[in-house]
Amino acid sequence: MTIAEIQRALLARGYDLGPAGADGDAGPRTIAAVTAFQRAAGLVPDGIAGPLTRKALAVADVSEKRAEPEQPGWLTLAAAELGVKEGPGAANNPRVVQLFADAGFAGIKQDSVAWCAAAVGAMLKRAGFKPSGSLAARSYEGWGVGLKEPVLGCVATKKRGNSAWQGHVGFVVGANRDQIFLLGGNQGDAWSVAAFKRSEFTSFRWPADLPIPAASKLPTTVVGALSGVSEA
């Protein structure tokens, strides 16, 4: 297989190689995608597309065959937090404060500190996955592996205003042509499902050691997104 053929096989499995796509250049995104594929396929994750990796990529029905997605564990945990909000006034809701501890920032005791990244990190950690290790929402742009399109439960990052670093992060539970629906923390000072402009999103990410689920039709309204996570 040529590099371009390897890239096309990765793209077919849902990996994001950036705007260049299958350009025949084995850059950082291609190496990251190869490494993620190797982990999912049970191969040595060295980022080198050797004979075993090329053979796995060439097989249509590979061992990491993508099936209809089930609700991932971290999303089930996040759905159980819906409605939890910051404490009134100077009070601190211990369930919100606990998110910081679970995400690795036990020194933070106030729920007035922006906590969307803590919410994502805590749910990932509770589900057995390593979070980004940062409270910056857009730190998740470099976490896991990139997806071409959102799938149920993937981590999504978005920009805020014209800032080069400020943003928001949550879990995708729905999408339509113009909007992405996130289940996230610190949305209106609470765990909620909210709609954001698709044009504001900067990345869709998935754990690098977990097979990417098959693309499926996501709910296209907030009501549908809420129903989807509450019924699981």
C-alpha cells in the first residue's frame, strides 16, 4: 500500500487527517491515526505502517469492525449528572467540586471556577479513560484521535468569540446541518444539553485506544438529544 492508500483506508474508518486528506504525505495526523488504528486492532502502536498494519488496513472486515454505536460509558455517567448545578451565591455544590478532584485538580474547591473541562475529564476518568490533564477546554483538541464527523459521545471542542485559546468542551449527543448538541457541564452553570453553532467547533475527538463506532444518525433537536441520553 502506498501512503495515500493507507490514508484513504484510515479516512474510510472515520479518522481525521486534516484538510489535506489523502495527500501522500505521512505527517503527524497520519501517524497519530495509524497509531490509534493499531491500538484498536490489537497491533503494536508504534505509528509505523508495517506489514501487519498494512494487512489489517487492507482487509474490509477488520477486527475493529465498526458496528452501530452503543452509548459509551462516559456518556452514561454524564447523563446521570443532568440538572446538577452550581451552588447558590457563595455556596459550592459538592458534586460540582468533586469533578475537579476526579479530573486531577483536587485543590480547587469553588464551583465558580470554569468547570466544563473538569466535567469532561471527570467522566472520562470515572469510565476508565485518561483525560487531557488540563482545565483548558481546548486542550481536548489534542486528546485522543480526531474524527471527520461527530459520533455519539465523542468529545467536541468549540471556540469562544475571537479568542485563540478560550472555548468550551462537552460530549456530542446530537447534530444537524447548522448545530451541534452537547451534553456538558458549566452550560448555564449546570449540566445540560445545549445547542451551539456547528461553525464554532474546532474538533471532534475519540479515545485513541477505542475503536471508532460506525457513523449513525444523531438526534437533530435538543429534545431528541435529551431523549437519547435519558433512555439509555
